[in-house]
Amino acid sequence: MKLTWLLWSVFSIALSGNLLAQELPAGNAVGDSISDNNTTDLSGAFFDGESLWLVTNKGNNIWKAGLSTDRGGAVSIDGEKIKHWKVDRSGDYEAITKGGYASGDTLLLLDENSSGAIVEYTFDSINGRATKGRTWKLPKYMSERSGLGSEGFTWVPETDEDDNFYWLCNELPPTDKNGVVRNNSGCHARDLDMLEGLFIIAHQDSGDLYAFRLLSNAIDGERVVLYGRYGTAKGESAGLEFDTQAKQIVIWHGGKEDDIREGGDVNVLERAILSLDKRNKQPNSLKSIERRPYPVTEIGKGHNIEGIAWLPSTSDLFLTVDNKRNKPENLLQLTVK
């Protein structure tokens, strides 16, 4: 099977220098599409291929919003196709994603509390019930530091729809006593209790991405194994998505922390690819291929963009704004051209 990662280098040919491209458009405020359910403290977003999922970090609201496309190809939220759930208030849920599940509305929430955790929920659209499942606690090094913790969350599958490998493999490499991978020397003893794919978390304090494998079995319970840590273009990362068409990781860097220290109040949308080790086809580094600025002044000073949802087929980007007031601009939509 052919590996597709090397094909993506075509994007880097058109870019040079610091990879900084033109500014992103301001976008439109679309939060009023779901404002009846109150978008205060909106934090995470995720596009599952059909619907837009949203989560708040206070009140712990979850929405699943259907999308419609007009004749011109423009995408909008369908106000008639919105589902709403409430989940456990004890969590500080900052992001939501879906991965390792063949079907159904079973998703994973990223809890920033303490050292952090990944929490499984199944959402029933018929009775409006949210059922809590397994919990994977994160290592202590994922803890909040000066109020900055685990913020972005996405899933990278092992193969695409044509069964071409993104990376190898659905097996667990050897680890030390702390659960850290000793070396990525290829495939090892298969663990059938491991969720398929890499689950990647973006940390606000360093801006780094942490890639984990998720295990679940009757003996050890739920545990995570660190597969890799990757530096990004900025010292703060808030939103995270995986572009299934371009095979790229889309990262949102907030403009309230490191960019202010650098003299500017600017958010940055970064595109990057996981580079593979040529010998064993394991992801060993993150290569930035594009960075596009988005001034905070576009939505008003003091607003905090925390989450993104990426629609690869239309290049639409949804941004969630963590705001203490219920306002339409808590959810922004723009088209990345």
C-alpha cells in the first residue's frame, strides 16, 4: 500500500520564507442559529462529515447541528436540524471529536480539569439522553500551567477510505515504566483493546501537540500511551482538526498569549503534516506548511477563540468564541480561500 504523506509536499513548494500567507477573512457571526440554547462559554467544535458538533466549558451543553448547502454551494447551519444534550457538570470540556468508532453518535470530550481526561459519551437523538462511558486520565505533564491546559483535540486515522496507510500501525510499540514510547521501531505485539488511530491534544501553555494511543481492557482499565510530542509554529495552541482530504493537521493558535508578548494581537491558522520516519513509517515530526493570520480586532478585543471545525469539501471554517455573554459572534463562519 502506498503512503500518501509524501504527496503533500506540493503545498510547501508554493510557500517560502516564514510560510506566512494572506490574512483570513473576517467571517460571519452565525451563533444566532443556536442561540435559543445559549452559546455562553462556547469552547470546542468538530465536523463529523455531516454535522457540526459544539460544546461549552460551563454548563456543559452539547449541540449537533445539521448543515445545508444552497445551489451556489454555500454552507449554513440548518436551524431545523439541531439536537441538544446536557452532560456531567463536573468536567471542564474544551474540545470534542470522534474517532475509533465505526458508526453512531459516540464521541470523546476533552476535560481540562486537573491533569485532564478524555471522556466518552454516547448521544441519543431520540430520547435526548447523554450516556457517559469510559474515561482515560491524562498524565500529569498535561496539567494546567498558569490556567493554560489541554485545549484542542482531534483524531488521525491509520488509513484513508482506500486503505492507504497514513502511518503504521494498529499495534503498540514498547514503552518505559512511565508509559512513554521507547522507540518507534515498527510494529510490535498487537493489542486488540486499543482504539484505532492517534488521538492528538493541543496544549495552550507550550503550543505543542501530544499524540496518544488509547487502551481499554479488563485488566488495566483505560489508559493512554504517549506516542509523540510535536512542536508547532506558536507557543499557544487552542483548536485542532484533521483535514481528511488534504491529510493535514489544522491548528488554531490563539492571539491572547504568545502573540501579545511578541508585540501583536493576532490569531494564526497553521497547516502542518506529520512527517514519517523513512525506516519504520512512524510519525516523528510535525512539518508546518502554511500560517495565516487572523487579527483579534476582527471580532473585538478580549474575545477568546478556543475551537475550530473544518469542512474540507468546502473549505469552511467554524470558530468558537469563549464569551461570558450569549452573542451571535460566539460562533463564526468563514471560507478559507
